[in-house]
Amino acid sequence: MNENNPIPPQIPPSDSTQNFTANIPNSPPPPPRSGPRPLGDDPAERIAIPHTFAAIEALLRQPRRLLFQLRQPGAGKLIVSMLFTVLICSAIYGVVAGTFSGGTQLWIAPVKIAAGLFISAAICLPSLYIFTCLSGSQARLIEVVGLLAGLLMLMTILLIGFAPVAWIFSQSTQSLAWMGTLHLIFWFVATLFGVRFMKSGFNYADAKSHAGLNTWIIIFLLVALQMTTALRPIIGKADPVLPTEKQFFLSHWIECISISNDKAKTNARD
Amino acid sequence: MQASAAKLKPCPSEIATLLRGETKAISAWSENWNALRFAWHVIIIILGAGSYGAAMGWWRDPQQSFYVALKFPLIILLTTFGNALLNAMLAPLLGLNIPFRQSFSAVVMSNTVTATILGAFSPLIFFMVWNAPEMSAKVVSYTAYNFILLTHVAVIALAGTMGNLRLLQLLTQLAHGPAIARRVLCAWLAGNLFLGSQLSWILRPFIGAPSLPVQFLRPDSFHGNFYETVFNTVRHLF
């Protein structure tokens, strides 16, 4: 069920299997298996994913089932439902992020987070397809879109898991730099799991090398980080809604941290 | 055998099974959700952690004792509920394919063990506090304060360690191996400690300071966070 996880659950052979093999005299040893087990060899993986909740369940518990279904004709419908989940989950997390400032940020933050994710994905999709082809993978464009949708979906549903913690901190701190760091940590952890899912998907697409995919992951991370600056402020008060000055994300962070430190020093003097 | 153990109605003596870490029975309980058993575990958490909290706050004032009796179980329950979804997502992603209810009940049972140990130590803490010099703004014995503080740290550390040890045994049984169990436990612990520390920070005071009034929450409870304060303290030191 969980074989495409890099470290699958360790399931010991059942007694019945041991007895079965023991009763066959001179049974030949099983042929050596090379590469990952083909998708769909387990009948459970062939069961269609009927709705969004089943897609979430499959992504968490039966990722091979989702990967198999993404290769079937009519996978477009599944991808649309996955992207719909991304939209809802990112909007919910956006509302939680918006509670730090409250007011108009309650709707601006979800719009910006959802838009940022979709724009980042759209910007990075062509390069992902190119890197996939260069690595010798046989994956079709729709499969690549499906894997990218899987990355985003796993990322955003994990963010929903982090949402209660983020909310507690949003209510109990005034430091913008601190909240920004916390959201970035949550986003990074969620992205790690998402990327792991996507890489496991490419393992079944006959890719000869992972170098291109690893390069693309770095590009995607940089684009997403820059998007947080391009659409700023996301957690702070938005006035104006979008920035008038262009900035690199690292210089924006340094600026935020120094403003936060100055505020802390002023409060300490008071 | 597992099925028969799961069918058993929850009873107070089950707590001994939890404390002994009888993984077969505990594993069966976690697989077969029982609302009555869950309610019983929550009651144990409220009573155990509540009585320990009462003992902890008693030194400052009986009113403080009442407040901490409410706050101590609240921290455990809020952390458990707050991280329930995240823990349920992390388990299958780290290789342990268990449903939401099972991961939730595993964490609740671990906290039940912790709360039971805390509850068992509460008479000892009451006795220690009764023997300690009175805590007042005029007379403050720092030796007594530090001794009581360190005792609390030791008891809570013991209870927490035992709770997590039992959780690790259960996870090892469910995962059929120690590697995945350790990974899942580390991920759950990281999340629970992260949220738990902040909730403890918000819900302070616990022992209470002699120079400050008895309050359920400090007026600045929602100003700043635990990690920010630790970071600023370290920065001021250097």
C-alpha cells in the first residue's frame, strides 16, 4: 500500500506464507526483482478514485494508487479535483495566516497564498516537463501536471495540519519576522513531503537520471520564495495590497528582521 | 485474542494495562475505537494532570491551585487535539499506515499514562509543598523555590518519558519494527513539544511568583511567544 514511500513499512512475512513455501519441495527461488514494483500490480491500486476526499486519502495512504490513476485515460478529471483541493486548502491556510493582522488580510492573505501557489506552479511547469524529457523519462505532459498537482496537494493538506499551531502563534505574538519564519518552516516541511511524492512518481516513469528533477526542485523553491516577496505583504497589513517596489526575497527578509529588531529595542527602552 | 481484548468493556483496571505497556491489548484498543474508553482516558487525564496541577499551585495560594488544576490538563488536551490532524498525516507519510482514529487514540493513551503518573505523584507534591516555607512577597526562600522547581521538572520529565516509552512500544507493535516507530514518534514529539511549549507559555503562571498577583492568565499572555523569549534571552546574554 505504501511501497512508494522511500522507507516502506516493514511487514514481516505471515506464517501462512512461510508454511506454503515450506510445503513445496525444491521450489525455485523467486527471480531477482530490479527497479520499483510496477504500478497497478496490486488490485487495490486499480480502484478508481471517485472524489476529492478519496484523492486525499489515496495521497496519504496509497500514493501508488494515485500514481497509477494519474496514468490512466481520463486522469484530467482527477487532476482538476486535486487542484480544487489545493485551492480550498491554501485558502483555509491563508485565512489562518491572515488572522495575524486581521481585517482585510483575512481575505487578502488566502487570495495571495492560493494565487502564489498556482502562479509558481504555472511558471515552473514548462521547465519541469523539459527536465523530465531530458532525464529520459517517458512521462506524458498530463502525468507531469498530475505529479505537480500531487506535490501541491500534499503540501497544502499538510499546511492544514499545521494550521492550528500557526493560529495559536498568530494570536500570541506581535513579531512579523517570527511569524514569517514560522510559516516558512511549515511551508518547507510540507514542500519536502510534496517533493518526495513527486520524485517517487518519476521513479515509475523510467527516468535515467534525477539530476534534472533535483535542479527543477531548487528552481521551484526559489520561485515560490520569491513569490512571497512579489505578493507581499501576506501576513503583515496590506497597504497597498500589492508592493510598489521590486525586491529580492533575501533583501526583503533582512529588511523585515531589522525592522522587527528595531521595534523590539524600542519596546525594551519603553 | 486481539479481538477479544478489544471487545472488553473499558474499566478502571485498564489503566494498569496501559502502565504495564501490554502492547497486544493496547494495540487492539487503538484499532477498535470505543467512545467510552476514549472518555475514560480523557477523564484520567483531567483527574491525573488536574490533581498534579492543584498540588503545584497550592504553594502560592489555594486559588492558584484551582487555576493550575484546570490549566494542566488543558495543555495536554489542547496539544493532543491541536496536533491530531498533523500527527495523522505524518504517520502514513513516514511509513506507518494507520487511520486518524488510531493515531489519535495512541497519543491519547500515551498522555493517559503520563497523567496517571503525574496524578500518582500529586500527594507527594502536596506533602512537599505543605512542608515548604510559606511563599509570600515578604519572605522568599530561594532554596525552597529552586528545590520545588527542580522536583517538578524531574516528575514531569519522568511522566513524559514513560508516556512516550509506552507510545514507542505501541508504535513498534503497529509498525512491525522499531525504525518506522522511532521516526513517527520523533515527528509526533517534535510537533507536540512545539505546540505544548507555546500553550504552556500562554497559560502561565503555574507555580506562581510571590511578588505577582494570583491570576488565571498573565495580562501579557498573548504578547510574544515562548521561542521568541528564549531567543531574546540568549541574544541579551551574548
